[in-house]
Amino acid sequence: MQQNSAPLTLKNKLTYGVGAIGLDMSYGLCFSFFMKYCTDVLYISPAFLGVMMAFARIWDGINDPMMGTIAANTKSRFGRFRPWVLLGGILNAVVLFFLFTNPGFAVEKGVLNVGLNVYVTIFYVLWGMTMTMIDIPYWSFIPTLTADLQERNSLAAIPRFFSGLGQLVVMGAAPLVLKLFLDSQQGTGYSLIAAGLAVCMIATTFITVTTTRERITPQKEQKSSFGEALKMLVKNDQLMIFLVTVILFNLGWYSMNALAVYFFDYVAEQKTMLTIFAIISGVAQAGGLLLVSPLSKKFGKHNVVKAAMCVTIVGYLALYFIATRGTLSLPLFFLFDAMACLGIGAVFTAEMSIFADLVDYGEFKQGQRAESIVYSMKSFQMKFAQMLQALIAGLGLTLVGYQENVHPQPQAAQNGISVMMFLIPPALAIVALLLFHTKFKLHSGYLEKVSAAVRKDSVPEAQ
């Protein structure tokens, strides 16, 4: 491979990372508020939403490696990734606005409107496809910006920080904005929020596209078909193990985050506490991401990930007991929420760096460098975990007897929301921890040998 050996400047890292703000604003609004917008404003069945969102994520799982292959084969004077980041950012911003805007369909509680369901389905699928268009090329930049393992750790923390900031702004500000509107005007509130976030997404995407260049490129032009891309993914054994690990771990956080809007509205009966939850969660995750680089230097990234998972599991379990003991103690709740999110932030940041390591590992094992194809799996694991989360939330809310806009909710619904939000996540995280500890070998000295072999075109000793 050919590379620019000059170290990245802080400006390089920041202007690349800022693109994650708009990207995750769009993601945060859709992930955290889409289901509640549909159930409480459009009166669409949560069971329908759960199944529809799951099938949309399955389609995303198919087109993620397709997008990775397209990006890998792109040849332009702007590089492989920048054209797709720009186009994806603009299209996703437009789709986001229409997804949260009712163009005039009649809405009535308990009445099925087929046209509205079709409209929501179309734009939700389009949102996922345009998110794939920007997400995979954006994160594929990381292994093309530096080959230094420690610099990757610090680089990965920058977009991860901005990513958390984007979601924090949405989670924190959206409830306050919606509070300004009457119940009958909530749809207008959602539409205005989506419009504002769409503008932010286009602006931050433009900053990244105009300031970020690939610094590491393959020595030879590499072309891959979709079939060859799938073979490369399957042959990367460590990638497959890591995918299962992060799907399990991330599914826990996705479930907790997506159900938070229901928990604070219908279980805690303190809707505005969602803003405090978002702030504390975001700050704690930021603390976790800042710890990854220095702790990895001292203890190794592999050990840091395992320790962070343990911290998250303890936080999750404590939250469950606090949330189900009767009277909710907010100080204790937010204390252990911060603990869980500290670990989550560390794991999420390490994930970005590990995917870059897996690009090197794939090149070492197969002799072909494929950043966008490997990073398509970063998007795939997120979409697959979201598919499972949508099924859990959509079908779960129906099974426990959730009733939209009813206060108080039936006790069974309150208990069900608490179980889905606080008990399922630690169970999943425990399985993820065991898998990562026993099967993932790409760490310590072996990782350094792999990286050195890729840089020098030499072959390290296999374990």
C-alpha cells in the first residue's frame, strides 16, 4: 500500500470527525423517536412497526456489502469515499425530513390507514439506504488516514465523540422542543426538528468532504465483485467473531436507548427527565471514549474492552433493580446510568479502532486491502442489531399491552418496558463478553506483527 507517513494534525482529526455530528443527528432522531412518533402521533400499530423496521434492516444487511463494494471500486479525482459521503449526506437529510412529515394523510386512533403505512414504510427504507450510502464510506476513512495503531485509537475517539454529541443534542433537545407544542401539534414539532437536523447534516457533511483526503491507498488498483466481497468477509475469521460480539453488545444499548422515551413518559411519568438522561448518558460516553487511548497504551485495547463491558453489565443490572423497586430514585438511577454509559462509550470507541485493525488483518490474510468492504460490516452489525431491537420493542410493546397516550399505563406494560430496557441488555452483554474473551485473538503482540507485516509487506508468525 502507499501511504503518507506524516502524522495527522488535530485539524485533520477534527474536520474529519465533525461529519459524524450530522450523521448521528439523523440516526439519533430516527432511532430514538421514530417509533414513538409513529405510535403516538400517527397511531400506527407498534407490532406493524416492529416487523416493518425489522424487514427494512434485513434489506440494509443485504445492501451494506453492496455499498461497500461500490465504494471500494469507485475511482474519481475526489477519491473513493468523498463523493458517496456528500451524496449520501444530502439525500439522507431530504429523506429524514419527509420521514417525520405527514403530507396530509388522515390520522385517527384505532383506524388503519394503509396509505400512511405505505408512505412511512417507503421513507423508512429510503432513510436506511441513504444512511448506508454515507455511513460506510465515512467510517471507511479511518484506516486510510493512518497506519499507526496508537494514532488510530486517538483518531477513532474524535468522530466517536462527535457522534455522541450529535445524538446527545437530539435526545436532549427534542423533548424540550416537543414540549412547546400541544398534543395535537406534536407532528409539526417533529417535522420542524427533522428540518433543522437535515440542515445540520448537510453542513457538517460538507465540512468533512472538503477537508478530508485519503492518505493510504492500495499500491495496485483493486476491483472486487459483490461475490468476491462476500468471500473476503467470510474468510476474515476475526471479523466474523467480532461482528457477533458487537451485535450482542450493541443490541443491549439500542434497546435501552430506544425504549427510554417510553420509560420516562409512561413508567417514570417524568417525560422531561429524558433530557437529563440524554445529557448524563452522553457525557458519560464521552468520558469512556476519552479513556480508551491512554488505557489501551497501558493495558492493551483487548483488556480495556473487556473491562468496559464488565462496567456496563454492572450498571445495567443496578438500573434494573432501581427501576423496578417501586419509587424511582433518580440520583441512583442516573449514577448507574452514567456507569453503564462510561463502559458503552469505551466499547463503541474501541470498535471503530478494531474495525481498522481488521482491515489490516484482512489484507494480511488475503493479500487485498478492502476498507469499505470491512466497514460495511460496521454498518451491517448496527442494522442487524437494530432489526432485533425493532422486533423486541414493537412486538414487546404489543404483547405487554401498551396503550398509546394513556396515563397511567397498565402495570403489565410498565413492567414489560422495564424488563426490555434494563434486563435484556446485561444478558446480551454477558454473552458478548464471553465470546470476545474466548475467541477474539487480534490483540497485543500479534496485532502489532500483523500491522507491521502490512506496512512492510512481510509475513508475521501466525499464532
